[in-house]
Amino acid sequence: MAVGKEDVEIVKARTDKRNYKRILLRNSLQVLLISDPDTDKCAASMNVDVGYFSDPAGLEGLAHFLEHMLFYASEKYPVEDSYSKYITEHGGSTNAFTSSENTNYFFDVNADGFEEALDRFAQFFTKPLMSADATMREIKAVDSENQKNLLSDGWRMNQLQKHLTAEDHPYHKFSTGSWDTLEVRPKANGIDTRNELIKFHEENYSANLMHLVVYTKESLDKIQNLVEEKFQDIRNIDRGCFHVSGQPCKSEHLQIIVRTVPIRQGHKLRIVWPVTPEILHYTEGPCRYLGHLIGHEGEGSLYYILKKLGWATSLSAGESELSLDFSFFKVVIDLTDAGHEHMQDIIGLLFKYIELLQQSGVCKWIFEELSAICETKFHYQDKIPPSDYVVNIASNMQFYPPKDWLAGSSLPSKFNPSVIQLVLDQLSPNNVRIFWESKSFEGHTDKVEPWYGTAYSIEKITASAIQGWVLSAPDENMHLPVPNKFIPTDLSLKIVSEKVKFPVLLSRSSYSALWYKPDTLFSTPKAYVKIDFNCPYAGNSPEAEILTHIFTQLLMDYLNDYAYYAQVAGLHYSINHTDTGFQVTLSGYNHKLRILLETIVEMIATFRVKTDRFSVIKEMVTKEYQNFKYQQPYQQAMYYCSLILQDQTWPWVEQLEVLPVLQAEDLAKFVPVMLSRTFLECYVAGNIESHEAESMTGHTEDILFKCSKPLCQPLFPSQHLTNRVVKLESGINYFYPSECLNPDDENSALVHYIQVGRDDFKLNAKLQLFALVAKQPTFHQLRSVEQLGYITVLMQRNDCGVRGLQFIIQSTVKAPGSIEQRVEEFLMMFETKLNEMTFEEFKSNVNALIDMKLEKHKNLREESAFFWREINDGTLRFDRRDFEIEELRKLTLQELVDFFNEYVKVGAPRKKTLSVRVHGNLHSSEYKAEASEPHLARIDDIFTFRKSQSLYGSFKGLTGQMKL
């Protein structure tokens, strides 16, 4: 029974048709119930107000380890991993995360499986089992997760900032845990980790510290009965909420410059101030206001000046911790090589801009403009997946009063200059911490951070020294932003006469194809526009591809100070290079979208190379390619897999090789050639009428193809681009071995790819059903039982309409060849399970997959991504879900078994496999010893192999020769 419920009206978006109800259970568990009759997926999130700040000394990572352990089993459901198995078999997913002051557990699932899923979920918190056997295995999983992070600059720099704080403050702690902190050190000190785990759970997990959000199709009353029944037995020990006293930085941690050596190429400044947490003043939004101004990119902004000087390639500003007790305001600047040499000037300019804010005073019109933008964003927010939604709200419940559980701090509405001034005054030279990252500091540091091994040195800096930098900084015309003309004022919805389910081809000419899909589902004043420039000369060599990439980056660079206002106002754009040219994408409020689109097209038509900006972008792109080798080994393995399978793709090493010699004049000569033959594939969707879509495309054609001196001409029929994929030979197991590109990385990785065949509804249905049935057993056996590695996934793969399966595993404990043997052992073991599958289990999985396919798109972006994939691949089966569901309904258990025997089973005569093995430094000896194995065909050279293979026919490009 619920007790002590208060009737508080929860602030919700004007467009939100869901119903909400707050209840308080008799054990003091706070719950928000959400009823959404339109949802296909149901979800729940439990936020526990206990995080790694509560870890006992000498057991770093214990809260995170407990998060892992609660997943395993409970007294009511004692079979290990049965919770995850149930969720997966009912079309859902599950996860959790541990942060400083909370741990969040969540899942989503098809509606028909929700009640039992919720019961299983509730048992985590009611009566979890933490077996000794599982304890040891899951410590290895925590360690594997930590191994994955050791060479990540994000993790390393975050821990360094924590390390340089007061040792008695919980912010100082190492959060993740490892084999060392959870097994080696406790054992050496006579501590039993499992006993401490159970004790930690008993002392900290209490219903009064929990917030639950439940999202279903059912009525509020029905959900309430369900929740009361399942969650009221969680014990309440009236545990006090964890609170920290004061800021983690003492005087010795302020006024410092920390020089540190990152893993990746590049230079970065992180300027950090301890400040009053915004959450204490969230309706006044001081950090949001200051972040908006310091992080602005329009003319006169700090970033605009740094960019003009050639010193920075990105800048962001804002609050970085969500805590009631302390917070930080951060400015993060990516520097060019020249910027690295001008660090003092850059810090000087930053403080100069802060002085400008002090002199200007807190501006009411800027706050009101920002408040209006936030209000529009809140009231016209897109629906997001229920699992994301419940996590956001459950996290908010810890910090905000019930009326603001949905909005959180997203609606600054009270103009209070003194509150903003309070935080602005804290952004002073007396209070600053400067973290300066660069490879150039290698060999010039004298300290090492203990958890990640990051090299660093510290120098004290006085406020007067910083004041000297301010005085000597370049004299540039900094000023506040101007009023934002991109804020939409027309938010009306267009009348859609026909309920169009799929995109229609509105027009096709030798210049372009226009696909159009009006919004019939979401009722938001938003649109999505994509123009794909198919340019045969853009990808016909490594040089061409690099130059196309630099061209797109320069376009974004030129547009930035103008189009940044559009981004702030909720109108987003991107220009990206592709294998076949480049794409312009716009999404957001439709009211002023056309203005931005026309500006971008004009910029393309009048493109000129600015030598100074070319140098900056070339340097940025060079670092991007140099940093490829620092990707996770599993990402490298996936890259090699794509390079082997996809025809007409160039390796990054060749592009990196040609980069140094490319000059501004090369790009100036290249762009007219690249654009000389072009075909535009256009997709326009959302709150836009068909005549507007045709007018946009027509205007683009007029500018590019039909002016007095046209930049572009149509493609010849022979030039329409294709996307062809290597057809692996049946009965052959190919493997490609390589060493990890980063010699310091201990992780190895395997991608074991099984090619099934070209897009076909019946075949797709069998493949998708097998992937669903085998997903959780794969994870359970290879990750939970054998502990091969934290990253262990079985997923489908789709290369331009060619379908397959892939096992992706990253590990420090076994070499890729040994992992491959474990995958094959698993498949042999799974064969028995498949042959023993009952008809009821089979039908249950079929129904779960059908429910997943019937799931409606949540928002315009998600719908557009689905339809664009069909256009881009050339498959054009917008109705594929309907046909695949039809095939699933006809499918028999025997057909699934036959599919396995033909395509997946170890040793099947028609099976086609490719294994990519990336060896980390722990397994380099295995790489050197790896010769052709008796039943495997080794690929020594990717391009020789690619040339020797047959190719599947391309779906894309076939319509290029059609006469309409």
C-alpha cells in the first residue's frame, strides 16, 4: 500500500500525452509511475543514492562491483543470468552504471514480458544472491572493464583531476575497481571481499535511498498495484543520505598548472574552477548562463578570436559535476600546434572574456533569450526510448523536488543577477586549476598518477602572473553575442491530408532524386533534410578521399560563427564526407531551416580555399588519422573487417601517407573537379509540405546546375556509384591476423564474422531470429562463465544489404586464436541447445522478435535514419518490417535449425567465415607464431585478397540508369 502520497502537479511538456503519478510505498521507496498507451516497449529504472563515494578505504570499486553482482541471481530466481536471459528473449535490454553518489539499474522489454521482468528486477533489491563462485568471476569482469579504460585519455584525465584533490575527500577516489583493489590487496590485508560486499549492501542499500520509475502501457492504477506488490518488501533501514562536506580542493590544489602527457596526439587545455553547484540554484541557471556565453562560437566570442588566431579547433564550457555538495565549472579547449605555443595568451584571453562579462553585468535580455530557447526545447522535446527516459527521471528524483522530476534543471526561468554574479566571481585567477595536455611534455614530467599511470608535473601559478598574461594577450575585439535570429517563432503544424506511411519519390531528374515523407506520427514542428552529394571523383583515390574530408571540415569551419546561432536555437547541421562524396544534414525546427540550407548551398557554390584555415584543418585531420592507432583493439578489428569486405575503400595508412604533401592549391584544384559530376540524393521529412520540399531541391539544383556558369553537371549513366561487398567462398574459414597498432595496449580482440547472404526477407528473418536466440547464451557463456572479456557481443552485421553475424570479443586473458576456439566450442555447445528447443520456446522468441519489429519509431530522427538506410544501401524496402514479420509468422523451428546447420554450424559445408585477430602486447608472441592453420585460410594482404574474390551485386546505383 502507498502511504503519504502528496498531490504535486509535475511539470510536463505541452506535447506530452503521457500520464504520471507519484507514490510513496510504506517502506519509503519513492516511485514515479508513467502510463503511455502508445508505447511498444516498457521500462523501469531504479536509482540507488549510493555510489563509489561510499566505497570503504582499501576496497576501491566496491560499489561498482556490487552493481555487477546484483545482476546475477536472486533467491526467487536463483539461476545465474536468468534475468538477462528473460529480458533478451522478450526483446529487451538491460544495463546499469555507478557514479559518485548513485547507482542506476534499468531495463526495457516488450510489453507482454513486462510484468515478469519487473518481478525479476525487483528481486535484485529484495533478496539478491551473491554466490562465492560468481564473486570471483565478476571481479575479473570488473578488471576487464578497467583494462579497457587504461589507455583512454578521458578516463586518465578525469582520474588525474580527482587525484589532485584532498585525499580525505571522496572525490579523490578511484571509482572502477580492478583485480588489484578487489582481490590482491584485500587478500594481502586479510580482508574477504565477498564478506565486505555483503556488508556494504546491507549497510547502504535501503528503500528510503531508492527512486523507482516505471513506464508501461497500462493504466496508472494497474501499475500502482503491480509496483506495490513487487517492491514493498525491499527493506528500509532509514539510512541517511551520503553527504560530503565542502569542496574537494584545498588551497594547494588551486592556482596550479598541471602539465600532463596524453595517449593521443594533440594538445588540450582544461581550465577548471570549483564553484557553487548549479543544482542549488537550478531555476536561476548560473552555470548554464555562463556556459552559454563563455562557450559561444559566434562573432566576438572567445572561440571566434582563438579560431581567427589559428590557435584552437574546439571549445566547450559548462558545469561538469552533478552534486549538491560541490561542483566544477570547466572550459575545455582543443589547441593547434600554434595554440600550444601560445598557452599563456589563450589563458589571458579567457580571463579577458571573463572580465568582459564582469564589466557588462548580467544581461537580462541574454538570460530571457536563453530561457525562451530552453522552454521551447522542453515543450517540443522528442520522445526518446523508454529506457533512456526512465534513467533520466530516476536520476533527477535524487536531486529535484517532485514537480521538477521531468524538467530537472532544463527550465531556467528566474532572472537573478546576484546568483549568476556569485558563480561568475568564482571564475577567478585565485581559484583556477589549469590542466595542459600534450605529447610534447613526454620526458619532462616528474610524477605519475597511481591508477592509470598518467605522467604529469605541477607548477604553482599566482593570480598576478595570470593578470600579466591578460595584459599581454592580443588586443582583440571581444563582445557579447547579438540577438539570435534563428529562434523559431512559427511552431505551427502543417496539415497532412494523406497519412503517408513510407517515403515517396516526389521527383527524379538527371540532377537529383527527391524522397519525401511528411510527419504523420510525431506532431512536432521539426524537419529532417539530407542531401547526399554522389561525386565519383570524391573517392577514387586516397588523395581524393582526404581532400573531400578536408573540404567538408573547411565548409563547417567557414559556416561556424554564423550557423552556431542556429545550433543554439535547436537547428542542427552537419557536413560529412562519405565513401562516395559528402552529405549535408539538417534537423530541428522547420521554421528557419531553409535559410540555413540555402546558406550552406551558397557556401558550396562559392567555395574558396583560405590558406590559413586550410593549414589548421589539415593539422586537425592529420591528428585524427594519427590517433586511429589508439582506438580500442575491437574497433581496429571491426575496421579491418570492413576494409576486407567493402570494395573501393582506402586504408587509413595510405591516407595518412599522402596528407603531409597536400597543399591548399591541391584542394583549390580538386574541389571543382570533384563537384563537376554530381548527383543529389535528397530526403526531406517532417513538418514540411511537398511543394516546400520540391522548392528546396529546385533551389539547390538552380544554384549548382542551372546558373550561367554551372559548377556541377549530371553524372553519365556509367558513373552512378555502387557499393559492392566481397562474397566469401563457401566452406572456407578466412583469417586476418594483425598486431594492435598501439604497442602499449594489453588488450587483444577478435571479430568472428559469418557471412549469410544478400538481402532477402526470409533469410533475414532466420538470421535475426537466430541472433536473438543466441545473444544471451553467448554473453553468459563467454563473458559470465569463461570471463574472456568485458566486451563480449554477438550481433548482426549489414554491409550495404549483405547480411551476416559477428562475434566481437576483447580480452587480456586469451589470445585471439584461443578466443576463436572458445567461440567454436560455444557454437558446438549451442547446437545441442538449439536441437533441444521446445516449440513453446521457439514461438516465444518469434513473438518477441515480431514485437520488436512492430515497435514504432520514437522521433523524426529515428524514423529518418531507418528510411535513409534503405535509400543509401539502394535496397529501398521501406516496408521491410511488414514483409519480415510475415516471414517470421510462417517460419518453423525446423527451418531455424536448418539455417543454423547450413550457415552457422562449425564445419558446415556452405559456411563462410572471416576472423580478424588483433593481438595486444600480452599476446604478441602468439601473433609471431601464427601461421596458416590447417582448417583456416590466412589473408596476408587485404587488397590482393579483395581483388581475387567475387563481389555481390550492388543494390545502389541500379536506379541511376532508369529513365522516368
